[in-house]
Amino acid sequence: MLIAMMAPVGRPRYKRDVESQEAGRGLGWHTHDFGQFFSAIHGSLYVGMPDRVLLLSPAMAVWIPPDVDHCLRYTSSNEIIYIDVNRLESERLGAKPRVVKMTPLLQSLMSAVPDSEASSFTPPHEAALFDLLFHEIRTAKDVPLSIAMPQDKRIRELAQAALEHPALITSIHEWLNGASASRKTIQRLFIAETGMSPSRWLRQIRVLHAVAELAGGKKVSSVALDLGYESPSAFTYMFRNLMGSSPSDFSQGAKSAGTHVASGLPLGARRGR
């Protein structure tokens, strides 16, 4: 059931909140009457939309505009820093969801946003903070950590199984045998609905899972083994080709990003929504 979360009258341009969640929990399909820009302080989570899945870790942030149906699934115990954005400001930030690369300045600005409407900043100071945050979000670099989910029922369950348990897929042939369609039809449907062949789509799913596990603190060798790769070097080669950096570099970036956000939060800032 879709839950509509309405915004109170007079919502400020930006407002911060922090929420802790346990692994395996989630929030079902819902919308907001305001935008949300958020990142993980620790851990990772999936952000699902009707046609796409986004992956969030401390090395990146997600923009969800108002009225966009989405759900959340936490892949590890984590803390999430949310910046709620009022509708007028959201219109300036864009009508499409985005996954963007985190930067030290963006992290600092997020942690500096007031967590209540009773701000300690003077109006000019707060306006300057909000203006800079707006420009940092607008100019943040997009990262390729979203993937289209096919809608055709002949391959939808196949795709969902891969999303939830990619390590159980030992070969493309075995995976595609689970569909109620011919190999040629499966190929055609995947390309038409996701823009990728089944094998390329599966590689992207593996990267999403790898990012989630690396953000959760797992070693590169353990992640490679979990995803069924014969060696860490084979996994590293695949990861670098799709992400532009090695798994170890990404893992270090996620760790330092989470530490930076956590250390920048004022005392008492971490509380549930």
C-alpha cells in the first residue's frame, strides 16, 4: 500500500535528520510532499522505484524529488543522514532521482544543516549555507549505481531473484533457464526494457551488491568470494571496468566518507525519524 507522507506548512528550505536502522529492515512504498537528499553515515541500502533500483553508500548520496514513489531496504546496520527539501527548493534541484558522488564539502554542508526549525544561524548565515548546499547538489557528479528493473512478467521474477541473491547464480545459462521464455525472447526483452543484455545486466547487479558489501566493511577478497568470482583479481577487473576505480579504493572512500559525516554531526544529532 502506498503511503503519502505530507509536509507541514512552512517547511524550511533544508532540514536535517538522522535515522538508525538494522540490517534487513526496510520501508515500503511511499511518497513525500517534499524532496529528500540523503546519504549513509555507515552501511548501505537499496532505494527502489517502480522501474529502477539505486544503491546508496557513504561514498555517494541520493536525490529523491517530491511525489516519487520509492521504497527502502537496508542491507546492513547503518545510520542515514537525511536532508529534507521543501517543494519550492526541490523544483530547482530537478525532477529526476539521482545518485551522486559525495565530496568533503558536500558532507560538511549536510552535517551543518539545522535539525529543527529553531535554527541557531542568523537568517543571512542560514541563507548562505543553503545557497552553497544547493549549488553543491546541483553540480555533484552522477555515478552509475542505478539499474533498470524489467517489467515484463516473463523476466521480472528472474531479475528479482538476481537482485536479491546474485551469488546463487553460478552461470548465465543456469540463470536464464528459470525464465518462461526462449533464450532469444529473454535477450530481446532485457535489451528492450533495460538497455542491456542479460549478462551485462547481471554484471551491474553484482556491482550493486559489491558496493553494498564494501560499504559494510567487508574485505575485497570476501566480497569476490561471496559473489562467486574465481579470484579477487577477476572481481577487481570487473569492478574497475564498470566503476572506474578499484574495489579497495572505493572501500577506502566509503570508509572515510562515513567517518567524516559522523564526526561532523553535532552532539545529540543522531536520532530516529
